[in-house]
Amino acid sequence: MGRRVDPQSRGGGAVRVGVDPGKTRGGELAACGHRVVHGGTAYEGPALISASVLADLNRLVALAPLHQPHNLALIRIIQTHQPNLPQVSCFDTAFHRHKPRLAQLFALPREISERGVYRYGYHGLSYQHIASVLPAIDATAAAGRTVVAHLGSGASLCALRPGQSIATTMGLSPLDGLPMATRCGALDSAVPFYLMRELGMQPTEVEHLLYERSGLLGVSGRSGDMRVLRRQAATDPNAAEAIALFAYRVTREIGALVAILGGIDGLVFTAGIGENDAALRADVLRTLAWLGFELDEEANTGGGSLLTQGHGPRAWVVPTDEEAVVARHTHAVVNASSHPD
């Protein structure tokens, strides 16, 4: 029986063999797909993992220190236990690789940029899923100008036109852009120098501070979990301020992306906070009323997917599904390697 990968499989990133029911009752593990945060400039799509690919990805650890080491550790564990099992890397950066050049550049000397110091962007698997399902939800937004807000413990925004990444809030690393659960988001470049010079902090201490002690956790002094902060906000002004800062920054960055898009046809909220925090969505949409968004309060609080009414641009809640994207990529790559032209 030929091996066929089931693109609908979602269990733990593993993709299973399709089964011919006339021949067998069971299946074998055919491949394992991985979400790998950083693919650098070399990988514009999913890649079958080899020794050279793994070496390339290991060189990118410094750009995503919270994620990349764990992504690669799992790949190595599976290699140890099942060395012949095909594994596929699916990159969060790949969706953004064809952004306009100006959206990828920092204002740094060219010799620095040429060493790979670019605005890569992340959460690409999530944005790819939203772009793939949006035509069936809102054809006008899918064909036009859309901002997707991936708001979770990691948070970013992406401008789509039409269905392609035009700009995104994360940059060289997943530290940039919006405040997150424990990450600071965009920061004055002089702040790390101040911390080292005036507070005597070492580079590793600064890195730990910005990645793991900042964001909602740092501002609130309590938690990086939005659910916890919502419960405490009525009695804890620091928790309330952390929430307000997050909403402010989301709104401000949406405005910047709308300027790049030249207007907006649709706004999509996704990921843990985006899908579940009605109060946050309401704050953002009320502030964006100048763009024509008219919040439907009942739909927003009642679990509706369409959050707006009237004739202006529409806002939606669309659940993300990064695992499905990984499964489809793995299916395609493994089948292509098994049946080359």
C-alpha cells in the first residue's frame, strides 16, 4: 500500500498515514509536522528536515530564544526515536517573506541588513489560516484590505491585501510590536543601553527582563494572563492599566496598518484573547469608530462571529488553526518527496 498523509490530522503536530479500509484497520505514523518559529531568509515555505536544514535553523536560535530551541529539541527527540520518520518544518516567518522590501528593512547600514537583520514577522501559520478561510466568511475583506489581530500570550497584527502579508508588527524577533503576556513589544532602542549602563544589568539579564518579565506581567506586577487581570481590574489599578495599555497599543498599531493599506475593509480578531475577550474587542472597535466600525454589542458579548453592523467595514471573530496549516504543509511536502516528478 502506498503511503498517503491525511491532511486533516491534528494530533500533536503528527500527520498520520491514510488507510485503505479494505486492507487494514489501523495506520502507521507517516510523518511529523512542526511549527518552527524562524526560517530566516532561506525558507519561504515548509521544508523536509535534513541535517543541513536543522543546522540552518539552529543558527537562528538567537533571533527567537523563547521558541526556536524548543522547536528544534522536539525534532531531535523524534529523530532519536524514529530516525527514518519524515519530519517537516513549517515556518511562522514564511508567510511574510514576500512583504514589500520597505516593510522588511530597518534603517541600519546595509552591511548589517545583509547579514540577515530584517523585519521578518511571525504568527505566519495563523495568518495563513485566516487568509485561507476569509473568502468564505467575508469575500469583500478577503479580496481587499484586512487587518488580522492575532492576540494571545504572543500578540501581533498583520495587514493583508488581498490575502497576502503587506506589513506586520513583529520584526527581527517575536519581541517586537505589541505588548504581550511577558514580552515588552516595541521599545525605544536606548532602553537596553540605559538598563546596562545605569542599572548594571548584563545582556542576558536584559534579555530575560524584556522577554519574560515585561508585557502584561510587568505592567500589572501580577500576571501575564488576561483572564486573571480581568478578574482583578476592578480592585487593582495596575491590572486595569495593563489591560488599557494593551488595548491602546493594539488600536494604535491597527491605525498604522490601515495607513499602509490605504483604508480597511475588514478586521479579524483571533487567538486566545482575540477570540475570547469581548471587552477588549469592544474597546478596540469603539476607538476605531472613526474608520466606520459600528460595534454590535449583542453579537460581541453573545458569541457572534460578525461583531459589527451598518454599512462600514466589518469586524469578525475567526478561530485560528495553526495545526491544520501544519498538517496540510506536511501532507504536501511528504507526498511530493515520495512521488517526485
